Amino acid sequence: MIAKLLDLMFGLTEKKLLFFIFAATLFWGELYAQIPYVAFNGSLSLSNDFYSASGIEARRPGNQSRGMLNANFTLFDQISLPFQFTFSTNQSSFQQPFNQFGVNPRIFKWLTLHGGYFSAKMSDLTFGDLRVYGGGIDLTPGNFRLKFLYGRTKDVLNGDSVRNIPATYRQKAFAAQLGYGKEGESYININVSRVWDDTASLITNTTISKPAENMALSDQFGIRFSKALSMTGELGVSLYSSNLHAEKADDIAGRIPSFLFTPRISTQIDGAGILAFNITPSEYWSLALSGKWIGPGFVSLGYAQMPNDLMEYTANPSLRLLDNRLNITGSVGIRQNNLRNNKLNTSKGFTGMTSIDYQLNSFFGVNCLYNQNQIKSDNKSELTKISNVFNMLTLSPRFMFPGLGGSNSIIFTFSYQDSQDDNSYLQQTQTIDTTDIDPIEAIIQHSRNQTRSYMAAHTLSLPSSLTASTSLFYTCTSIPNGSIQIANINENVGHQFLENRLGLTLGLGYSTTHYVTTNGQFIVSFNASYSLLKLGSINFSLSNSKYRGGAQTPSYSELQGNLQYTINI
């Protein structure tokens, strides 16, 4: 959209626009470097990707240009004006434009303004991971905090009834936070967010999803009892209307200002709470305990996706011994839904992890990791009953030693994964014939899968800046009617020239996949980087892959490359 507008006004094409950004950045850097009380710094990245394929339909655009500019002006050592601009020839109008521009000036170290595209998190229960197109303000004088934002979080999507893609409304949002105290110590925050669909942004038809509205409020707090003990938490309440076309609830609508929320017969209200304790009595061990309860009707549109109807407890211990040469960390958690017994079945989950890392000396170290995840339901129907168990064990010894004229590092890794679905209905399908189906489909259709992986990697670094790395990888996935085997070997050689300003790397790799038939793929890659000192750096990469298919898959080849220029000012 920006490129088209500039093209109409000034005759600027997309490639000319990228050149304009580059020239303007250099000009700003040189100009403001000469002005007293004004400092400028930033980075600019321009890149072009190219791609071609033979034997298959192209999976990427043949040519694509991108530009990213991050710039910051500092006035009188007090006012900071950061800018961000992202541009791509592959524009998209899905949800929000790909081309984005934002400015976030910081003034006097306690005032930050937001304009254009920006992100701002209020709390875990109100507003968090949405990118906003609008404006905002952060005030942090002393121990006081005041945050506010208003803008658009989604753009209009017209939809497609032929492909059954529903249209979506333009979505707007505002959020605010008022707080006092030092975050990380003792503090209190009051948060509020309101997110709603603009019903006037689309004409009603059957392909439009129902417009929704949400207001979430929370009290967020932290208490530092001592150096060894602290507590944080948040209590929230949510009002959510799943259909703004539903009738108003006149009996309670007058009690809430309409600019905050309008209760309707489609409105639901529910609460949520989070509580965590951090225990650090010494530098050698610590323990974090947390609990989370989110009601089944708690909805916050300030997050792209927030799970609800859950009760969750977690514990994270850590232990450091032998002068930090032995580190042990762990995590245990349980989760349950159906908090109000209004569903036909209840699901329970368990997750546990233990990691042990031991560095015996400068020559030898080892890491061991074990992870287990379980999810089960008490549904009496065997067809829909859930009973999944996943186990993973990884063992990684490592060695570092001098030799071959340089320094060497060798890492071995063994990994075992076991996943099982105890649903008796699925277990009966193990007798099906999978010789004529895709390997991935074969894995999905079976109730138990076991995977063993082996990896070895060696890296040699010479004083001449020559480096060589070799890696071998093999994995085998066992299923009731056979196994899927993947093997890979890679070699990369790199060297620095011209006082380390020029770096060249050549890579060769070959991989095979065997299931009924054997498929192979050979990859050659090349990378060159050159430093222009104060004028930035240039990086060029090129890779060519040739795939030799089996009886059911065609052979093909792909060529892809990237040319990138980066400068820090």
C-alpha cells in the first residue's frame, strides 16, 4: 500500500523505494552526527531472495525484496525517538498490512509515547501479545506507572464463500494500567482492557463470524518478603459477549457505562487467578511454585489465544553443586479442566522434566534430560477417550581437546522418544496395511511410536581461521508395520580472508529417507560475507538441492539464494 501510494505520487517503484530508504538512512546518520545535542543510531537491512524449481511446482515466489529500518534519535540526552519500518514486495492484507511503521519516542527516561504499529503488555490476564496499530503512552515517574493504548488489532477480512473462508470485522482495543511500586519488588497494578469488533466495518452476510466484545479487569501485585522469598499474583474478571447483534440485557445494562461494556443476553462473566512464590535461600538452590485458575467463561481478547477452564500447579526446583560444575533443574506440573463439572468428561495432564548437566573438567562434560507428558480423560466412550503418554530421554556427552593443529570439540547425542495412545479403538487399527500410504500418515494412524536418534558432530578450529565441521545423524521411527529411517551427513568448511573482512563457507550434505522405498537428497550451499567497515556488510548465500524420489514421489531440484546488505549507524 505504501509502495503503491509513493508510486502514484512520486513515481517510486518498490526497488526505488528500497534505495530511497538506504540513501535516507545514510543521510540522516551523517546530518545528525553534526548537530549538537542530537544523536542518531540505527540499523538498516535490505535483502533480495530468488528461487527457482524444476520437476515440481514452485513453492516460493521467484523474487522477493525486503527492507527493515530501525532508527533512534536522541535529543539532549533525554528524548529518545525510535522508528521502525518494514517493507516487502510480497504484501498481504490478511488481518493487518505486512508493511508496518512505528515510532516510540522516549522522553526524560520516564515518558514513552507509541505511534503506528507497536506491542505493549499490560498483564497475563488482560492484554498481552496483540500488535496494535494506533497510539499509546507509558508514564513511569518514580514509583508510579500509567500505561494507556488505543488502536486497531485486526483489519477487515472480506472472506471467501467459495473456499469457506469467513469474513472478520475490524477489531479495536484500548487498555490501561495504573500502578505503584517497583516491579520485581513490591508493587500493585490495576489493569483494564476492552477489545471489540467494529460491526460497521462489514455488511452482514452468512460468511461473517459473529462480532464479539470483551472487557477484562485485574488486580496485579507483588510482595518481597525478604531476599529469599517473594510472591506475585493477579486476580481478574472478564465480561464477554459472543454476539454483539444479540439483545441488550436492560436490567443490568444501565449499571455499566456503555463506553466500557454493554451487557447482552450473549454475555458471560467469569474470573481467573494466578499466584506464584519464588524461594531463593542461597545461590546453590531455589524453588519456584505457581498456581493458575482460569474459569471456563473467562475470555480475554487481548491475547491471540488464551486457554480457559483449567486448574494448573507447577513446581520448578534447581540445584547447583561442586562450584557450579553440577547443575540440576526440574519441573513438575499438573493440569485439569472441567472445573464446574459442566462437561461430559474431565481431562487431566501431567508434565515432568529433569535436566542434569555435569562438567567434570575442561575436557569432558555430559548432559542428561528426561521429559514425560501425559494427558488422560475419564470419558466412558472408547472412541473419544484420551489417554496419551509421551516419554523422551536424551544423553549428550561432550569433549573439548587440542589436536590436529587446532582446538577440537566433539558432541555425541542419543535420544529416545516413546509416544503411546492407549485408546483401545485406535489400538485395533494397528493391523491395517500401511505399505501404500505416506510415511507421516503411517505414523499418525498408529497408537504407539518409538524413535531412536543418534548424532555425532566434530568441529576443528585452526589458528589460521580455517574451520571444519562434520555431522552425522541417524533416526529410526518404529511403527507396528515397519520403520522409517532417516540418515544425514553434512560437511562445512569456512575460512576468513583480508584481515577477517571476507568470510567464505562451503557446505555439502546428503540425506536419505527409507520407508518401503528409498529417497535421497543432495544439497550444496555457499555463503560469502564481506565487511565494508563503517559502510556496513554484505552477505550472499546460495543453495542447490537435488531430490531423487522413489516410486511414489517425483525427482526435482531447487535453487534458492539471498543477497543482504546490513549497516549499523
